[in-house]
Amino acid sequence: MDALICMPTYNEAENIENIVEAIHEEVSDVDILIIDDDSPDGTGEMADDMAADDDRVHVLHRTEKAGLGPAYLAGFRWGLDRGYDALFEMDA
């Protein structure tokens, strides 16, 4: 089963790498979509670096802070469009 965790972020530079690493320690075959709302602290760039090094990590950049609900909806749409069997939500 292809599973995707949708994880909205805003200013999560201090913990995003630790969260992704901890998830993959517990469930190594799950993909993670980081949905970044143009974090001024560089979270989006950090997510891009992680995605470049790990094919289980994906990034969806949004141009403004638009809220948690719309971020989840954008992530779910992204996952459905790519054929994931199961979608999960997790706030960073």
C-alpha cells in the first residue's frame, strides 16, 4: 500500500529534519509531503534539500500562509493525483 503523510509547515526549520527522520525510523516506507506556506525561516529550502536526498520526501510550496485546513486539502489533492492508497495528516 502506498501511504502519504501530509505535513503542513510554517517556520519549522528547527524541527523539520528531526520530525521526518523520526517518522522514517518508525515507518520506513511511508512518503512525506511537506506543504510549506512560504516560511521565512527557510523551512521550504530545508525541505527541498531533504527531498533531493530522499525519494520518500516531497515538497509542495505555497506562496502565502493560508491556513492549516487549506494546506491539508492541497496535500490530499496532491496525493490523490499521484495515486496514493492512504493519506494521513500530521502537523509539524
